[in-house]
Amino acid sequence: MQRVIHFEIYTDDPEVVQPFYEDVFGWKFQKFEGGPFEYWVVRTGNDSAPGINGGLTRPREGQNAGTINTVAVPSLESVDQKN
């Protein structure tokens, strides 16, 4: 079974939503400096505990607010397209 290994939350106002995730889930945010666009790394817990981390950013041109999940696969050619 393939698992989600990373998520990204796209929102029009990242600074406004961060306190919600911090208060409700205890997530930590660290702004990534030096990239081509604003991006916050999201730490959802201790790295020694099960779970995944992610990112928070603004939608790019033509993209809607929402969430993208990244799933690890050995190769795109090996993925069973029926499931």
C-alpha cells in the first residue's frame, strides 16, 4: 500500500490560518526563506512519532485554495491504474 508522505495546504492568507492549526493541532510553522515564493514548513509532531509533515503557501496563478497530498510510489509506470 502506498502512503501519503507530504501534504501542502494552499490558502489565500497563510498568516491568518496558522493560529488555527497551531491551537487545534499543535502544529508548528517555520517560514522558508530564500525561495521563489512564500512557503512555510509545517511540523505536525515529533519526527520520531508516526505521521507526516507538510507545507503551507498561497495558491499560484490559476490554482485554487485547497490541499495537495504527495504519495510515494516506486515508479509511475508500476502504479496499477485500476485501483
